[in-house]
Amino acid sequence: MNRSFPKRLLALLLAAILTVGVCLPAAAAPSFPQDAPDMVSIEQYRSFVQAQSEKSAGPGFYRFLRTARFIIRLMTGQLLLPDRNFDVRMDPLLDNYCAYIAANSDLDITRILTNLPDTSLPAELAVKVFRIDTEQMRRKMYEKRDKLWGEGKEAEAMIYYFLGAYYSVMKSCDVTAVTTDEENVIEVVLYLTYRDGEREDVHPGIFINTVTNEAYNRDGKGIVETGFNCSIYELLVYAPVNAWMRDYGFCFGYDLACYLSPNWMWNYTTRRFKFKYDDREWMIQIWKGSYLVTNGGEIGVYNRDKKKIGTHYDCVGDEDMLEMSMSVSHGDEELFSLPAARHWWINGFKMDKVRYAPSSLTMRASIVLRDEEMLGAFLKAVDRNYRHDVHYTVDGLTAYLTW
């Protein structure tokens, strides 16, 4: 069997799940306010969309959180989700970082964590009805977790980890900054206290350099395995080279899912440049727009065997990564700039209080191609794009793009 088939299948399933997940809220929510003006031309429509986009992202973001909580309560019932929050306490140093982000964007991490609904009632009922010894059960679950983890079965191990912690019934959580053996680096550790009096420390994989104020994970896969790191005071989120998304390639279904989602969640535009080189099919894709509470851009490099069909491409391996740089501006204001680096998916997402329409953003990028043949094939693909809105200049093997 083709070894890439499982990855393609997982990518297809992921796209399907995203599409179904975003279609429901998109269909339920009105596209425009009731007092929206009558629009009789495309230009009027575009102007209206841009005006609606360039507003605070906060109301939409927290409306989503409130709606999600209401739906959970509606589906599970009041008894399964009582009107109370988990007892979450933030370390002063971490709270200062979160306060800075909240003051300069619409992402209030402290507010989100301290307003998480307490979902422990089912566990409390199970412990009472079945007379569960939570300490003994937790020890058995964790032994099974460690065994599976040692066998490389991470997904199964996490299930036992969750069951052991959940049915222990969490009483409180302290989010704390702990010093490490590395100078100027702290680790974010969660100290969980259970109803039986036991205390456990959880390491979600978040390290912060207090000099550069960079939040990252030492495994190179992004904080909390999200696939992204964060430059806190630059308010910039970006993906490291070994982000987990690299294992799943890219297909049109991912973009389709985002296009079908509510406008306040994702509002971007994209261009795909497909060409043949080195006996393979290649695609360099670019994006720009707003993503949740950020504005940003992306450049992805993908390839596949020339015999394959469909829209799925694999993320390139280390040997095929290209040196790229990128900046995104809104008018005369540069939102961020990323220095040249070898990557398969260079990107940046700047947290802000305002979300900009994609057409109001300008991306400037450089891509160093491998040789003259690849450069020529790529530039022909840019010329063939039906939009003809990406302009370029060339210096040696470097293509400088403006979009």
C-alpha cells in the first residue's frame, strides 16, 4: 500500500470534520446586521464587507465562547454543567504577560481560563454512586498511561491520562511560572489539586524566555502541541518548522472549510502557483487576511508525485525547503516582518484589536528557488494565475513578490 495513503486519508477526514463543524454555525448565524444597506453592485458589497471586517474582533470572539457554553448546557442539561467555573488561579508573572496581550489585542487568556465552566459534576456523581477510590483509580490509570507512552502509543496514553485526572475530580488549578536549568527560561506548570487532597503537577509544554519574551516548546512543535510559538511583546504567532501540520499536507478542503466558516473567524484570500519541476508536481501557495483575533499571511511549499491526482499535496521535506522571508502591511503600517529562513510554511499572525479585510493588506515576500529551471517554472505559474495581482522582480535565483 502507498505509504502516503494514510496521511492523505487523515487529511481528507480532517477537511471533512472542519467543513461540517463550521457549516453549522455559519448557516445559523446571519451574514449581515439587520440594518445592512441595500447593495446593488459588487463594489458596494466589497466596501460593506471591508467596513464590517475592520472592526473589533472581541465581541465576535467572546460571543463564540458564550454560544459554545450555551450549546453545551442545552445539550447536556443544567445538572451536567452547573453554572459555576473551575477555580483557576494565575501566577503574577504569567498574568502580566496575559494582561499585555489583552491590552493590545482581543485575546484575554486570563479571562478565558478563569471562566472555564466546571464540568466535574458527572465525575462527582460517578465517584459517589460507584464508591470509587479516586487515589487508587488514578494510580492504575497512570500506570497504564506510562506503559502505553513507552510503547509509543501517545493517543491511547492520553485517554488514560484524561480519565485518571477527570475522575479524580479537580478542585483547583494554579497556573505557575517555574524556573528551569536554562538561564532566563521559565516553564509554565499547572498544579492540580483534587478533591481527595492529592496534588499533581502537569507540564503542558510551554517555556518562556524572559529576555526575548518568546513562548515555545522544547520539542520544536509549538506550545501545547498547537503547532505555533508566540513572540509575546511582538504579539506575533508563528509556526516552527516541525509543526504537527506538516504530517498532513494540504488540500483544497482546508480552505473550503475556512471559507464556509463565519466571517469573524477566518477572512482571507489565497493564490496557488502550481508547476512541474524535478519530475514532480509542486505548489507554492500564499495567503493573507484575518484569522480569529489576528491579521497575517502565509507561504507554503508543497509537492507530490506527478502521477497523483486531486488537490492534496505533501509538505516538502527538509531537503526541499526554500529560503523565504515575508512582511505584511496595512497601508503604511507594517504589521510584522519575518527574516529569511529555510522553511516549508513561513507564516505570521499579528494579534490586534482590529481585523483587516484581505484586500487592505499587502504582502511582500522573497523566495529563493533552487535553480534557474525551478525559478522559471515558478514565475510562469505566477504569470498564469488568473487574478494577475501578484507582481514580482527577480535578482539571481530570488523572486521578490508583492501582493
